[in-house]
Amino acid sequence: MRSLPAFFTDAQDTIARALDLMVPAPGTAAPFTSQVTDAMRYTLLAPSKRVRAVVVLLAADLCGHPSRALPAACAIEAIHASSLILDDLPCMDDAPLRRGRPTVHTVYGEAVAVLAAFGLLNEAYRHLARSYDAPLAARLTALCADAVGLDGLVAGQAEDVLATDATLNFETLERIHRRKTGVLFSAAATAGALTAGGSAADVAALTAYAKNLGLAFQVVDDLLDVIGTPEETGKAVRHDARKTTFVSFSGVDGARELAHELCRTATLALAPFGQRAARLGELADFVAARRL
Ligand code: GRG
């Protein structure tokens, strides 16, 4: 597989350092609370692609003012990490492995895992409130609340969990994953543009890009559950056997082609930016071909 471009790994390092400062350092919380903060750090700082945060930074860069994007990138990552903890719980996906490590609830227990998920979600909003002036903080928190809420992650997860044994049509499958996965990518791109003072046209183009990128990301996620390994993905594979997925619909080759098509559509949405959007184009190429 092609290695990640340097701008991607540089952004990952910047984000990892900022995330480390976002949650209390080990040994600084009170007894008992420290279990929750340790579990928060365990997830938030675990090896990850940080692709949503990278989208925030690249979107802000494209709009010409990257300097204020980092807190929003960290907030989006904290929301994502919170959702991973919840998704892995025995009452949801019951997953044993995440980011190459045993899942949080298997290490810290379910009660601490649930509290760590709420802790991370709360830190995300707190971080936005403290990092930006009031009008921008209000826009960013509303954006994130919409992404998490009843037309976003919560809704997508509800339909996914409650439909596990049902046979879904393509429209339902797409709706579930646009909400579970796509919406947070769109929020990431929009947040980046807002922190950079992007125009309404910038926001619209970036949101269209991220909407397609996010769905492509999920199609590849389904694909890697079938053709990937735990060493590559950091997750248990063949875990979705009971579910309707993009692979059960389209087959391995069809899903790969769908991911490429969505990534092409994503990149086309950035045509108004010309060559300045090259990095987001490279990111889409990475998503279409990823094995991790
Ligand atoms: C209250 C935040 C909150 C959520 C409640 C549990 C839930 C609703 C939603 C689950 C959303 C979810 C986990 C979707 C899966 C998205 C996905 C493809 C995750 C894998 O992302 P990667 O590959 O992971 O970017 P890394 O580890 O690289 O960050």
C-alpha cells in the first residue's frame, strides 16, 4: 500500500500532541475519577488515523486561515472516540479489539467505559466553548450537536443496532451510514471552514466533499471487515457477518468500485478551489485505497 503523504503524518502528529493536552494527565485526577480519565486517554490517544481531525485542518487550510482549526479538530476527534467506546460495548457491537488494543470496557469494565464516553463527549463541547469567541463557539457546538444527534450518530446507530438481523434495502443501508459515519465527516469539513471564516460557497463545497468521503470511508470499512486483517485494521474482522453491509450488497469488487466512485464525486465537489484542493484530493485517494 502507498504510504501516507507527509502532510497527513505531520497533521497526525500535531493532532496527537494537542489531544494529549486535552484530557487530564495521568496521576492528576482524584482516586476513582482517575479510572475514568485513564480510560478516556486510553481511547483518545490510542493509535488512530485521525482522519476526521485531518479533514478539519485541511478544510481550514483551504479556506486560507488554518491557525484556529486545532481545537475544533480535537473536539471532533473526542466525539469520534466517545462514539467508538459506545459502539464497542456488549450492548452494541460487542467488539473485543479497537485501535489494535483490547476495547475499553474489557480493560476498565462497562461502567467506567460509559463514563469515559460521556467524559470525552463533554470535553469536546467544553473545548469548543473555551477555545473560541462566543458566536463561533455557538456555531461549532450546534454543528457538533447536530452531527451527534437525532439526524446523526445517535439516529444512525439506533437504526443499525435495532436492524441487525433484518435484511435492509440499499436506501436504508445508505441512510444508516450517512448518519453513523458520513455526518461527522461533514461536520469536520464544515468546522474547519467556519474556524477559517470560509464563505457559504466554501462551506457548501467542502460539505459536499466530506459527505461523499464519509460514505466512501464506511464502504471501505465494510470491505476491510471482509478482506482485512486485525493487524491492518486494529479491529476484529468478519464481525459484520450477521449484518447487511455494502459488501453483502455489491460484493468485494462492487464495494471497492463504489468507494472509488464516491471519492471521485467528493473530489469533483472541490473543483471551484482548483489546485489548492490537491491535499483533500490526495486524502480521498487514500480513503478509496486504504487497508487500515
Ligand atoms: C453519543 C458520540 C455518541 C454516539 C452515540 C455509538 C454511536 C451513537 C454511534 C457509533 C458511530 C460509529 C462508531 C460509527 C463507525 C464509524 C467508523 C467507520 C469508525 C472507524 O473509524 P476509523 O477507521 O477509526 O477512522 P480510527 O481508530 O482510525 O479513528
